[in-house]
Amino acid sequence: MPGRSRFTVTKYVLLCAVVILVAPIHGSAWGDIGHRIVARIASRYLNPQARAAIVDLLRVDSKLNPSYYSGSCPDVLQLANKTVLTDAEAATFTERGLACIASWADPPLKKARLYTSNWHFVDIPVNLRGPNGPVLSSFEVARECRMNDKYGDCAFLALKRLDPVVANQKELAGSRAEALKFIVHIIGDLHQPLHCITDKTDPNNVDDHGDVGGNKKIVQFNVLTWAGNANRGSRRGSATPGAACRSGRPRARLLPSRRLSP
């Protein structure tokens, strides 16, 4: 009987593997889940003073934007409305509250405030086709964070402006709470693959945006041969890694003639 049991388990595992390979598979990149995870991890490293300050700001923000919380995280709103929180409730409120606001700065807000678009990344040049291998450039604020009148500057300068706002108790509580929401999101973005790099030949050519953090590259998977496929159109399992990482909501299918779409 033990042998039969192992055989049954083996068949089950093989069946699952076949189903996974044959069925359409959706793959999500950072997106909401990734941002929430980063925020929840960060919440566990807060000292008591920082946690208390964040609790206060989250309470303020929940009162100013109750519809956001009721739609995205009603459990956080319920804790925010409590007059007194136990230590355990405060820890839960902080962790879930930071996770709740972690994706706030993405659309629809980013589309409504276009000037924040460039706050989500910083494109540090790297030339992947250097004569002796990849050539990495050092980060230069003047080059990587040039102000765009429509889309803003970069994640680094945004954090530099927002950090003093959160720390300044003379600022309006609502302004501090909003700055906190941006900071939580931007920190998550900076830990996301391809949000801090762009592939370009000349790092000092400011008019060349390179591959825009992978958005202009096509990667292929589930392809038997790579020969001659590099610059062709729609391929089996074609995808742009930048779209996968930057859009936050990629859709990848392991089926022929399926293209990843943000």
C-alpha cells in the first residue's frame, strides 16, 4: 500500500504540472501586491515613536479620505475609528494601514496628477552592449532628474522633498499624511526591478530615453529556438519586461501568439 500511495501522489504532482503548463497563466509583477508586501515588511521595523506618528497620520487620512479606505481596506477604517487602540491593534493598524496606502499613488491618482508620473522611477543609464560587457553609469541628479514640466522630475528628488514634510509637525496633518502615502509608494517603486535603470548607448544623451526601464524590450519564453527571433514581431510568449514591472498589472500567458499587455 505505501508504494501505491507514493504512485498516487506522483501522478497527482505530474497532473498538476501538466495543468500549469497547458492552462493560460496570468503573471503579476509588483503591482498592488508587491507594494503591500514592501509596506508590511517595513512596518515591522518601526520604532515605537515612528509607529505612533504613523498611527496618527493614518487616522487623519482615513477621516479625510474615508471612501478610499472603505473601498480598499474597510478593516483599516474600522480600526481608525476606534478611540483607543491596544498595542496589538496599533501594530495591526500600522501594518495594514501602510499596506492599504501603498498603491494609492498609482492610477487613477497618477493620471489625475500627471506631474507625479516621473516620481515613480529614476532612469540610471546602463549600456548592455558595451565592448567588454555591460557599462554601468553612476547616478547623476542633474542628468537623471531633469524636470519635465508635465511629468515632474524623479523618485529621488520627490523623496527629498516629501521627507521633510512628513517630519515637520508644523505642517498641516493632511499634507503630512499625503506625503507619507507618496513616500511609502515611491520606496516600494525603488525596490522594483527596472525602476532604477534604462538601457542606452550614450548615458549623456538626454534626448535618448533608452529602453525606458525595459518597456521597449521584447523578451520571449516558451520558444524552442532563439535564432532569428530577436527583432521580429509577435512571437510565442512575447512580452516587455518593463511593461511587466512598471505597469503593475501585466498579463502573461504561456500560449502561442499571446502578448503581454499592461
